[in-house]
Amino acid sequence: MQFTRYSFFLLILVFTGNFCFAQNPDSSVIIRGCICNETIIPLPFSHIINLRTGRGSISDTCGIFTLRVSGSDSILFRNIACHDMVIKAGDIQIADTIHLKIRLYALNEVKIFEWGSSYDDFKAKMKSMPVTGNLGEKLGLPHQTGNPVSNFRNPDVLRNPLYAYTNPVDFLYFNLNKKERSIRKVMEFKKNEHLINKFESVYNRSRISSLTGLAGEELDTFLIYLNIHFKCDFNCNEIQIVTEIYRHWENFRDARR
């Protein structure tokens, strides 16, 4: 019984809306409906335009729209996938469904790649393209080849402020991180290990004792003096090391006299 009352009330609303359009075509009302294609699939984001006022609306994701119109207005329904349709506002029922006809587009021949239609054509074209310079090359940074780790640990690269433009994170890490600085020191030591061993084979207690004839406490005193004034490092050859040891020994002997 209650359902019958609601159905009767809905019929009165439909009849009243149509009657108002028929009696007073200039009266303004809000129409509501749904836009679908021929297979009853909703068409979201379709345009609904009142040709008299130029105002319009867009359907939601379910194809539902609302628009204020007058009975004499012409309503344009437009969707890119369908043909346009123009309907008189007076012919649109309350909660009506607008069916748009699907449009078929004729396309000319389409090529995805301008250099061919297969992967082999694409690969051949990519190999033939010239290699463009990167930002590092434009800034004059050293060219990186082979294993990038070896070049990243190059002090000439790491201390170059221009390196921060292309690799800011690496620049800060390699220059500020304590662990990385320790690693570089170890690598530097291993790189020059044979030179250091050669230097220590000449600059040691027994060799200095044989060159100067000192021993015991006198040798210890001279070693302290020598360590303070000695300038040669592992880059010096044996003759340079021995010459400087003997020169300091003479100065030390003259000072004691």
C-alpha cells in the first residue's frame, strides 16, 4: 500500500514537470538525467550545453548531470566518443536517460616510430645516433671510464668544487665522511706500499746507526733530532735519504761540540 502511494506521487511529479513546460515554456527549472551510449554504458565527463544561454554542465563519473533550463531551450549533448545530439528541453523527462550514438573514427596509416616499425629498426637507429656530452664533460671534469669507484676515489676529482654540480651527494660523502677518509688513506698507503717499504729499509735504527756510528742513548737522542728536521719522504730515492741523514748527523755533531 505504501509503495503504491510513492508511485502515485512520482507520477504526479512527472506530469507536473511536463505540464509546466507545456503551459509556460519560459519558466526555469532544473533537469536531471543520465547520459549513456547505445549499449547503456554511462558516459562520464560529457558536456551538456544550453544553446540559448551558453551555459552548461559536465556529467559525473556515472554519467549523471543537472542543468537549469527553460522549456523552449535547446540542449546540446556532446562526448568525444559519440555523435552530438540536440534535444529540446521540453522533451526531456525528469530523471531521463539520454542515449548517444557511438562515433567511429577513420584513421590513416600510423607508424609508432619514424625510423621503422620493428624493434630491430629501433635498435639500429639508436646505435647510429651520436652520443651527446653530459654536464660533467661540459664543466671540464675528468672523463670517467671503467669502474666508477676508482674514479670516485681520485682526489683530483673529489676535491674539485665543480664535481658537486654533477654529484653533490658523492662530493659531500667522500669529503666529509670520516669512514670514507680513512678508506682513502688505507688505499693511498696500499698504492705506495712498495715505496714506503723501500724508504723504511734505509731510514731505520740499524741503518742510521751504521751510518753515524752511534749507539745506545746517543743514537736515541740523534733519532729525536733527525725526526724533527728530516724532510725526505718515501718519494725520495736512497741516495737522497742517505745524504740528508748524513747532513743532519754533521749538524748534530757540530752542535754537540
